Amino acid sequence: MFGSGWAWLVLKSDGKLDIIQTSNAVNPIREGLKPILTCDVWEHAYYLDYQNRRPDYIEAFWKIIDWKVIENRL
């Protein structure tokens, strides 16, 4: 994602998974999608710990996901 916003793993009404991006306060629920996982890529989410190193923040994000929780959301 270029810029700030959110990256989402969502479940579509046809039962398929999709990855989408939103900005500002847009939420996939408004589009009839079920959020399964999200990554906040606004600078406020990572700047204190990672400064401008967004890739390092995202790498650390993948290490803390509880996949059992994500599985239960399906």
C-alpha cells in the first residue's frame, strides 16, 4: 500500500477471501465484507517504534498474529 491506511483480509459474501486496502475511516463492513485480519499502516501505528521503517513494522506484525484466532473468524 502506498501511503497511509489499512490492509485487510476479508471474507466476501461468496465465501472467498480477498485482500483490500482502505484509507481514512473506511471499514469493509460498510461494503458487505467480513473483516478477518487488518494491518494498520498509518504512521501513528508504528512511528514510535520503527520511525520510517514500515517494512520492519510489517515484518514484526506477521510474527505476532495468532492464526487460531484468525481461523476462528472464518
